[in-house]
Amino acid sequence: MSVAFVKEESAETASETLLPDRPISPHPNLVTKAGLDALERQLKEAREAYDAAGFIEDINERRRQTAGPMRDLRYLTARLRTAQLMPDPTTSDVVAFGSTVTFSRDDGRVQTYRIVGEDEADPKAGSISFVSPVARLLIGKGVGDAVETGGQEIEIIAIS
């Protein structure tokens, strides 16, 4: 085996283990209690994955297996450090961070979303980020108010 081959393999392995950091949003890191709990749980899981990978004997495989959890540890640590726990809304008169809002669209669809932090948002599960275009339009509005988005009008029909 030539030394050049070993170095090339090491360079290739090194490039596989240097994952780019996950982008961190420039917006304030507002979180609900559930969102904060989820970040803490994800950090714990990333630590466990990193620790488990530390027992892998093959150094190159260990580097590959620790790269993802290490990147997640950096991201989640930063997100927890900047997290701003928001209180639950005190009223259902207007849409606010943490509110669940139901609205109807011009095409007849009725949708319900909870407005949450960026890391917690999952539209398929019924939550959208407070910085999403729809949430930004709805925050501060009340039942019966209508806003336009994407060439379509949406009307708030319930807030809880």
C-alpha cells in the first residue's frame, strides 16, 4: 500500500466527516413550552448518538458516525441558548404566537394551524412558524378579519 493511497483515503474520509453547520435563522428564537421540550429532547438524542458512535473501533467509521450528531449538537445547543419561551396567549380575541387559528380560503378549504417557533413548525401536523407569510398576515387579526395571500383571500373563522 502506498502512502499516497493512505493520504487520499484519509482526505476522502475527512471530507465525509466535515458536515456544514445547519443554518440558524436570523429571526428571534421564540418557542412554545412544547417546542422547548422538543429541542431539549433532540439535544439529548444527539448526545446519545454521539456517545454511542464513540465506541466504534474503526476510526474512519467513528468519524463518519459522529459527524451528524456533532453537527446537531452545535445547532441544538445554539438554539437552546437563544430560545425565548413565550407564554400561552392570554386571549382568543386576536391571533398571537401560540394561538390556534382556523381560517377559510376562497376555494372553500378550511385550515387550522397553531402558530409556533421555527424549529417546532410542521404544516403537515398542523403548525406553522410565526415567521411564515400566512402567520405574519394573521398575527394581530381577529375572527372575521380577512387577509390576502397568494392572490387568495383568507378569513379567520376561529381562534383558540
